[in-house]
Amino acid sequence: MFDVITVPVDGSDYGYKAADVAIEIAQKFGSKIAAVHVLEEFSFNSYDDEEDSGDAILAKITSKANEAGVEVVEHLLTADPLRDMKFIIDQTRADLVVIHAHGANNNRFVSFDENNVSDTQIGSVSERLLRTSDVPVLLIK
């Protein structure tokens, strides 16, 4: 049913929760996982630090998936997650995207209320992907 399940991960607890769901689905359907971590184009941190952090995030997903017998292809990319996520999903040839509703950056909510995350809020990257993706998107809360 799903050959490739793409899961964007940012190192947040939300992202790891989405990855767990993607692994479970992949295990059930014999799918591969495309684990994607985006290094933001404009960051105040050094590129080497960002790259090391991204590698560690992807390695954690790969390790967990391999324990479950699921193959993973890691994608560490420099891009703008808000602008480029649809393109990234297309390039991974995803049949399904599993993404978390909230990201690591609490300042990018579509519905933002005093820095408190509620059940009705969704991150801007997730919201844009829901509106623009040509493949099914499973939003994890």
C-alpha cells in the first residue's frame, strides 16, 4: 500500500512520536522510511553543529526502525522547511507523509496564544504541507 513513508523530524518529542507512528505503519505494510531532517538555511549556530545534530536525530530514527526490521533512507538537507517541504516530499517519492502537528519552534504556530500549545494549534510547516501535498498526510498530535 505504501512503498515509501516520509517522516520529517526536527529532534523534538513531537517529531520522534511521528517517527514511531511511521515505523509502526512501515512495519505493517513492508514500507521503507525516508527520514528527513532539514537544516535551516539561516541559522545562528555553526553549520557543523547543525549537521552533527541532524545526523544524530536521523541516526536515532534509523536505529529504532532497524530494530523493528524497517529500512530507512536518511535525508539531511539544507533548505527552508516552510517553503521547501512539499518539494522534499516529492523528491523522496513518498506515498504517505507522517508529520507532527507541532514543531520544535513554538513561534511558528498558525494559531498562537501566549506561547502555550493547545490541541487546536498546528505548526506552520505541518499546516502548509496539509494544504499543498499531493500525497496523503497523517498528522500526529
